[in-house]
Amino acid sequence: SFWMFVWDALQDTTLIILMVCALLSVVVGLASEGWPKGMYDGLGIILSILLVVMVTAASDYKQSLQFKELDNEKKNIFIHVTRDGGRQKISIFDLVVGDIVHLSIGDQVPADGLFIHGYSLLIDESSLSGESEPVYTSQDKPFILAGTKVQDGSAKMIVTAVGMRTEWGRLMSTLSEGGEDETPLQVKLNGVATIIGKIGLVFATLTFVVLMTRFLIDKGLTVGLSNWYSTDALTIVNYFATAVTIIVVAVPEGLPLAVTLSLAFAMKKLMNDKALVRHLAACETMGSAGTICTDKTGTLTTNHMVVDKIWIAEVSKSVTSNSSLEELNSAISSSAWSLLLQGIFENTSAEVVKGSDGKQTVLGTPTEIAIFEYGLSLQGYRDAEDRSCTKVKVEPFNSVKKKMAVLVSLPGGGHRWFCKGASEIIVEMCDKVIDQDGDVIPLSDDRRKNITDTINSFASDALRTLCLAFKDVDEFDENADSPPNGFTLIIIFGIKDPVRPGVKEAVQSCITAGIIVRMVTGDNINTAKAIAKECGILTDDGIAIEGPDFRNKSPEEMRDVMARSLPLDKHLLVTNLRGMFQEVVAVTGDGTNDAPALHEADIGLAMGIAGTEVAKENADVIVLDDNFTTIINVARWGRAVYINIQKFVQFQLTVNIVALVINFVSACITGVTNIIDGVLLSLLCSCCG
Ligand SMILES: Nc1ncnc2c1ncn2[C@@H]1O[C@H](COP(=O)(O)OP(=O)(O)OP(=O)(O)O)[C@@H](O)[C@H]1O
Ligand SMILES: [Ca+2]
């Protein structure tokens, strides 16, 4: 409560000394000058101390309320659950036992529960047990604990315990909340404050010595040194209080406080600008950022994906209207149709769900949704006659493999693998393709070249390209991975994901402000180039490179654009930039793949909407609207904080030194100082801060 802050403020050493002085002054004053005249000095000091304490406590209290609010915001995670037969998104605070939680890669498990259904669920329990090896969880080993993280795969879990009843909750209740560490600037200013405090101490001692000497000489000359009265004691106490006042005036306690205040102010403003600052130091660091490594999907682009072009049966078509679907319907054979629909609807992690309001929506990652919705639009033309197969095995998508595979058992017997993912990777795995009659034909060099050209032309139009392929197998090993080759290519999707409005201007203002913007993406290099050009990141003499090439290069060769990067590439880039070039690096990201880089960066910015919990946890700032422009705002505020603090330090030091000198000189010349004035002056300094 408020009184705790008052108590804290009272703990200040100089204030305690002053209080002792005040008490002494009252006692001696009463003894020598009597009531009420003897009280005045002491009371004056006490009043000033009270004022200082109240102002400090009130500002600290206000701060803590604000931090608490932000803290709640930080902890408020939204999760997908099935409840009352409908799927919905709820806050972690509303989760109850019996809810079915949908977990996917990058999630933090919100409650204790039991595994019901899922594929390749890999759980990282290090936060709970310290065990660094992640564990596979399945029907045989069904316990999932709150606070752990989903490293791979997806699953449904039924909640058995929530909140403080979970293992995690119990563990947390034994730990007290760790306070915010001091920011680098605060540490530095604390140092400055200490030095000035020491100077003040020297001056204070000097003043006391000067005053005492004057007093003794005076006394020796008038009444002689052997005659002492109680008023003498009062004078000495007052001299001592004067010395202490000089220390109080000299110590710029306001400095570190000023940092907190301006950071907190920036934090509040940023919250309105859709950036949630998790660590106070982040604002300040962002002000000095020299490089921003941004990912593409979702940060520079809108993340609303739609299939825009396809290539099937050796021809590319643009998908714009119903007429083009009809044309497609007549152009490809029925066997190709069924393969296509099977592939789209079996090899997906998106699903159609009925919300609590009865409305149907498609859920999943934006890429999955785009393909799934395209599949739904085709359905009107061909019925789902052949879709009665059962899934045997699923290898969920992740950024390292950049593909997803499923094994299904066909109604007519036999098994079939479907694989979809990054176009170059899938084409590499194919040696056959479906032609216009629906026949499977070998992939000759000519055809392969044609396909590569198609992919490049799609990518150059800034489309994200994905391929879908299949392979029939007679027998399979339950534990084996999907085959690395022998696939037949069905279709190439070109998915449009337009650049966000305002990004180009934001990049431009970065460049004007001297911040270099680099793009690191998991996407195809041509797509990356096209988008980078559109945003103004890639100039004509800029360089784009692919992840595998980057790994073989020396660290000196830093790139404007890196494509087909692996999570570790991002991390490596950040480490190099920080280590070799001593740059202050900001990184933005959303996926689990970005977490290592976010953590390594001087300042990590995670996306609030598309971002996974793991990414957010490793970030210093959460960009609530996923917008690159917001990132610029963070940098802007960071710089403002710097400038404000700079100005304040100038102001405070001037005031301190002037006050110090005036107090000292006046003490030496006149032999009296005004304690109350001194205290009020220091109070004024703190208030101005
Ligand atoms: N659900 C999916 N199934 C199969 N392949 C996918 C899926 N989603 C994306 N891909 C492929 O993986 C690539 C993206 O990989 P990755 O996750 O590393 O990048 P990203 O995070 O989407 O992009 P960025 O780094 O720009 O944000 C895409 O180019 C696409 O070809
Ligand atoms: Ca990403």
C-alpha cells in the first residue's frame, strides 16, 4: 500500500541523519530557548523531510500501480479451447478444469492437463524441471504440465488443474517476484550520483570545520573557551545540520529517479502506441539501436494470405474469379482433382471450427488458411468423394524442415504420403509430375526447368510459393520419417501477402535516422527480394543471400536481405553484428524460430497477434499490432528518453553545484546557513525531475 512506500522513502540515510538533527535541535532548542521559540528550527526541518518523503512515496506508488497494470497485461495470454462444443479464444484467467486446450508449436502450456490427441508433440520442460532435453508426449505418457513449452507438433489436452493448483503455480508461489533490474543508464547515473555525493561529503565536512573554527575563535575571543552554555550546543547541532543539508543538496537522488520516471512515461505512451514494454531497459536501448533485423511475414506484410496463382498440370493460372475456377475444372482430369483435394484437406493443420455463435471459421496459420480456403472454393466443383481416408501419421510444419507431411491410408487399400512446403525443397524431392491427362510422367530436365522458372516468376511477383506432392507406398515403418524422394508433384501455389501500408515510409524514416534495416526471412529468395524492394529495404546495389550461402561466408559479409534462413542463421547474424561490428541490434520476430535471435538481440520485439508465446517470452517489447511502423515509434521514444535524460542531467548538475557552492560560501562568510532553504531546494530539484 501507499504507506509501505512512505516507509521505504524514510529509509534514506541522509534523511535519517537529518531527522536525528531535527530531534536534537528540538531538544536542545527547548532546553535553551524554551517553548515555542526553541521548536522552530527543528520543526522546519521535520516539515521539509515530510514533504520530501511524501513526494517520493507518491511518485513511487504511482509507478508501481502502473507496473502492476502492465504486468497483468503481460500475463494475459489468449488460448484456443473447445468448450460447450464450440471452439473459442479465451484469456488464460478464464480457463477452467474440463476445457479442451489446443496446443501448437511455440505455445506455453497454460494449465496442467492430459494429452487426448495429437501428433509429434515435443514438450520442453526446462522451465519446470531444468531438464534440457525435450520430451515426446503421447497417449503413453499423457501428462502435460503448466509452464512448459510446446517445441514441436500439435495436440489437444484436457485441463485437470489451473492457476495456483498446478505444479507451476505451486512453484511460483514459493518464489517471490523478482524486481526489475536497473537499466544500464540508471547504473551509470547512480555512479555519477555517488561521485557527486562524495564531493558533497567533502564540502560538508569542510563547512562544518570552517563553521566550528569560526565559532571557537569567536568564543575564545569573547567569553573564553572554558565557559559553555546550552545555546552553544544548539549552535553546534545547527552547524551539524547545515553540513548534513549540504550533503542532501549535493546528492542528486533525482538522477536515477528521473530515468525511471522518463522511462515509465515512455512506456505508458508506447502502450497507447501499441507497444508493450516488458523490460524497462528496452526503451532506453532502442534509442541507440543501429540495426533492425526484421522478418518479413506478418511484420512487413499484412499476414492475410490468399492463393493468387497456381501451376497445375503444367500450366500456370491466376486465381481471381469463379470463371477461372470453372476453367480449371474443365482443364484438369478427375484423378488430378481428387489428388489435389485429398492433398489440400489431408495435409493441413488448419481446421474448420464452429464458434460459440454457430459461425464457421477456418483456423490455423495464415499460410494454411490460404490453401485451405482455396480448397474450400474448389469443393463446389468436385465433391469430396475420395476424402474418406484416415490419417496415420503427421509430421507437423516447422521452420527448420520448412515442410509438412502426412501419411494416410486410402479407402481402397494402400498408403499415401502427402508433402507440402517450401517450393525448392519439395521440387527437389520430386521425380515425377502430373500432366494434363492426370497421368504421372517423369520429371525431365526440361520440365524441371519449367517448374523452377514458374516458381521464380511467382516469387518475383512477391508471392509466397508452396508445392504439394504425393507418394504412394505399399508398406511403411511406424517410426520412420517421411521419404526424402520419389514424390510426384501435384501443384504449385503462389500466395499473395501484400506489404502493409506505411511500411515503406517507416523504412525510409529509419534510414534517415541512421538505422539500417535488414530483412531475414524463411521465405524464398525471390519473394524476399520482391518484398524488400517494395519496402525500400533492398536498393539496387544491395545484396540478398540465401541461408545456406550465408553459413559458408565469413562474418564480415553482412547482408541486407537473407532468405530461406534457419532459426540459427538469424541468431548467427545477430551475434556477428553485435560481436564484430559492435552494433546495437534490434530484432523482430513472431515464430519459435525467432526466439534465439530475439533473446540474443540487444532489444527483441515480438509480434503480439501472430507471435507465439515463446517468441514473446524472449522479447523485450511486444508489438501489439504486429506493425513495423510501431517499431519505429519505439525507436523514436527511446531517443526521446535519451534526450530528456541528457537535459535533465545537465539541469540537475547545474542546480546541485550552484546550491553546493552557495551553501558553502554563505556558511563560510556569514557563519549561518538556512537549512530549510537547502532542503526545499533539493526537493525542488527532485520535483522538477
Ligand atoms: N504450414 C506450412 N506447411 C508447409 N510449408 C509451409 C507452411 N508454412 C510455411 N511453409 C513454407 O515454409 C516457408 C517459411 O518458413 P519460415 O517459417 O522459416 O518463415 P516465416 O517465419 O514464415 O517467414 P518470416 O521469417 O519472413 O516471418 C515458406 O516459404 C513456405 O514455403
Ligand atoms: Ca516469422
